[in-house]
Amino acid sequence: MAGIFGKVLIANRGEIAVRIIRALREMGIESVAVYSDADREALHTRLADEAYHIGPTPATESYLNIEKLIEVAKGSGAGAVHPGYGFLAESAPFARAVNEAGLVWIGPHPGAIEAMGSKVESRRIMAKAGVPITPGTEDPVDSPEAVLDFAAEHGFPVAVKASAGGGGKGFAVAFDKTEIEGAFSRASREGEAYFGDGSVYCERYLPGPRHIEFQVFRDKHGGAVHLGERDCSIQRRHQKLVEECPSPALTPEMREEMGRAAVQAAEAVDYDSAGTCEFLVQDSEFFFLEMNTRVQVEHPVTEEVTGVDIVKTGIRIAAGEPLPFRQEDVAWRGHAIEVRLNAEDPARDFAPSPGRVTAYREPGGPGVRVDSSLAGPGLVPESYDPLVAKLICSGSDRESALATLRRALAELRIEGIATTASFHRAILDEESFLRGEYTTGYVAERMERLKIEPAPPAEAASDPEREVREVEVEVNGRRFEVRLFGEVGTFGGSGGNGRAQAPVRRGGGERRRASVSEGTVAAPMQGTIVKVLVEEGDSVEADQAVCVLEAMKMESEVRSQKAGTVSEVHVGAGETVKGGAPLVSVE
């Protein structure tokens, strides 16, 4: 391989960049990392053989800057570009630019990306290929009235989806005719804001499905296989939180049938890389949802059960090698579960919680794998995806994998920010999850009943005049770790057994909604204004949404806490605001 790709640029950041760098090193290929201002000290920049600065913190000026990425790739002598997931991973223009620059794109050809990137077009292709799809419109709908017409034929509820959407963005559900206009507006607005395409289509909404995806490979010689399924049903706002392989719900017969459909989907667009076909499963029926033309966040659970390295296999396919195995060679052994450790606070409706991690310790032992953006204390920027790390636990069966997960979560230590670890600990005490009886509605249906641990107060981290020190003490022969808080300089360094920590400020997400001071609605956290919902002179009610704010890929409504008249609008769509910044004044 080293003779084919001497060097590969990774056009990404975070844990996936680290994962790819490690795969390249094992293959004898040099790696080139890129970083923005916010990622100067990031782990991926330290692990790569070379690292290049590509711009300011905003992704539009760094990780989404195609011209700069190509410039760095060529200047560094890289022969190929790996996009990872997110950012430009499913951008056909970027894939073409890479190829036109004389470099190899480690991913499917641009035509496949385009075909599967349009939800309307991909449904049309799948129907022609004989892959089951949910009833829906063949073409985009251009008005709420068209949605109402679809509902009159197929009934409620109706899903309204952005044609270019994904990851839960550009997706809304109308449960009756009073919700149609809002669903149409939201799906179109998010499609335009996140993907530059406001066109939407309608589908029959399945009330209680499981979300099950199949890992597929197809090489440049026509060889195709699937590696079985991943159950991704536990999700919030269509963002996955837990994934497992195999699914507790599939029979061997259904697995075989869905696997064939996934391979048919790949063959229908002449696919030539690693990819994932996503399906919704309702009772004994399954329906094509979308195809992700890239490596998935949750790929490790498949690797743990099949023994196939998905990242390395994708690189070999890009180099023109045939698949090294056939379908009959694929075997599934044991069970694996992945939980996403996001910088979000489950006890506060998953509010974003970016900032500095002051203490970090990964679990270990048999059956434990951690794919992380950190190797110790460090920064989780508020400008990017909230994923900090992935904890993957495996065992001989589901029960043993769950036992390993319980132990690993007990060993895990992340301090300074809130994470979703508390959610994962809570579901391990919830009977329906333990039985494997859950659907995509799991979080919405059970969240209020889960015993979520509140995030510990970050007293020292929130006060620049204070510092924290940890010391070990023994009481009656038993060892305890004690945290001491004091003014800066109190502890005079880090002598003895203590570990001194510099004062840091906890970032983001301390309140879910904006506070009101003298009638001013303020931003609850740093983010980007997606839309302003009011104008000067408008009358508003208490708890009425006045702005839509996006932070760490999560869109939230910011509400007025009192009724009155809008006297001034301080922001516009597209503006970046800091936490506490005035958005709207209400008198």
C-alpha cells in the first residue's frame, strides 16, 4: 500500500481524524492533518506525521474550504484525501475537486454521492432497483397545501423531509392538519440552512419503527458484500446515541433479506467504496431510508463483531484493490454496543456543554475500546459537533456486552463539562433497554422516567479566580480522592500527591433558555442565529419563541419570558452570537 498512497490528507478533525491516522500508520502510509484556530492543540494534530493550519475557527473558513484543503493536500505531497464523516464527506463537488487535482478520493465516485444525496432521487433509484421504500411523493412538494393533499391520500402522521437532509436536520412531522404549515416551514428552512437546498418531500410516517442500517462494501471491480446490521434506534431528534451489532430485533431470515437489499442499493448506483444503507423496520416490514456515502460514526461495533477493519478496507478499495473477502467469508461473533459521549447535558434536555475538560480518564480492560478526540484534559470547541468520544464494549453475547459497558461507564471520568455518560448509565437500569425492546421513540417516551445524574457543579472551572487541586487521603486505611477548592495561588504548585489544575472556564449551555434582563431576551449560549421569528412592533406572549439558535449542530428555540411588544431586534439570520448577547428587546 505504501507504494500506492505514500501520504494521505485527512480532511476532518476530532475522533474520526484520529481513527484514520492510526489506520494509515498501521498500513505504512504517512498522514497529513489539518486544523483550524480552535484545534491547534487537538489530538489529531499531534498524532499525524504532518499538520497544517487551514483557517479560522468557523468551519466555513476552514474544514469546509475546498480550495484550501486541495492546496494543502498538493503542497504536502499527499496522493489521496480521506474525508471521514461530516463536513465535506458527502460533497460531490469536493470529490470532483480532489479528482481534478490529480488526487485520489477515498470514497465513492461523485455520481453515487449525488444520487444518494438527494432523498427524492435516491427513493426513485431504490424503487427501480426493487428496494422497498415507504410511500411518499416522487417529486419535491412546493407548499403546505401539497402536504395536505398527500395526507388526504395516505393519512396522518406525515413526515416532511428536506431532499438534501440528513442527521435529523430538515425533518419534521405533522400529526394533523394544524401542524402541516409548521412542519413544511421547519423542514424547508433547515434544508436551506444546513444543506443549501430548501426543497422537501413527503413520506408516510412510521409511528414506532426501529432504525437499522447495513454496512456495505463494493469495490471498483463489481465485488460487493454486506457486513450485517447495526441497530441505531436509540436516538434523540434523529441524532443517534447508542448503536449495537447485531440488532436484538432481527431474525436470521430478515437479516439475509435486508442484506441483499443493501447490496442491491449499492449496485444500483455503481457504488465503489464503504457505505451504509439505512432502513426503518416496522414489525416484519422494512423500508429504505437513505444511503450514507461515507464511513459511519458507529462503524466500530461492526468491526468488533466481524473482525473487518472498515477504514482500512475503504482505503484499499480507493487504491483499486478488490475486496479481500466474499460474502460467505463474513461471520458475526459475539455482540458489541457503542455509546456516544457527547458534550451535552441529559439532565437539562441535552443542552450543549462545550468547554475545557479538566480531568479525563478512559476505561480499559477486556472488551473495551475507546475512540476519542482526547488523550487527556483538553478543549471541546463549541463550534463543531458535540461528539467527544465513543465507548465501544463487546462480549460473547448481548448480556456480557452490557455488563462490560456498565463497568466501563463506572471507570470513565470526564470532568469540566457535562456529557451523555449519565444518560447511558441511566438506560442500563431501564428494563425495556435491557430486554432489547425499544424503537426510535425510546428517548421521547422514557426520558422523564430515567434517573439521570445531574452534572456536578463546575465551581472552580466557572470562576477564573479559583483553582482546584486533588489530593489522596487515607481514613482508617481506606483511600479517598478529595477535591480542594481555593483562590488562585492557595495551593502553591503541585507538590506531594496532589495534582494541581489551572483554573478554567466551563463553556456553554448553563441554561436551556435565555434569561430576560429588563425585557431583553439573551442568547443562552454561543451559537449561530438560524432565523429571527419576530419583527419590531410584533406582540409576543410569554414563552413565545423569538429566535432559532444553532449550537453544536443542535437547533433550539430561544423564548421570551414575558409578554409584550418587540421594541428592538438586535440580530439577524446567520450572525454568530456569544452567550448572554442580546437578541430581542421586549417592552
